[in-house]
Amino acid sequence: MTRRHIILGRNRGHLVAERDRWLSEHPDFELVREHPPKTEQGLLARIGGNVPQVSIELEYAYRRRVI
């Protein structure tokens, strides 16, 4: 069964760093699919500043453990 997780970032570089950090914090997850980055269109994104501007959706599953 796959699950989804959304990661937000200020720009694409920050987004990749956050994705790598999240994956390193969850070594028991196996990345199934990574959707292309999307630009957020909300009011805060239009105002600018230090708010999430891009997002990425990850589909993951738990790794099967061999005993």
C-alpha cells in the first residue's frame, strides 16, 4: 500500500534539500514515485517572502523487512 507526503519549499533548491532530509529521517520508507514540482498559487506565495513557493508530492511504501 502506498502513502503520500507533500513537501513544501521556498524554491527548488530548498525543496530538494527538504526532500533529501525527509528521506534520510525515514530510512524504512521506499520511494515509489516522485511527482514533478508544482508552483504554489496561494495568497502568501503571491505576497512573497519566506513562505513556501513550490511543492512536491512523494508516494512511498514501507520497505519489506526480511527476517
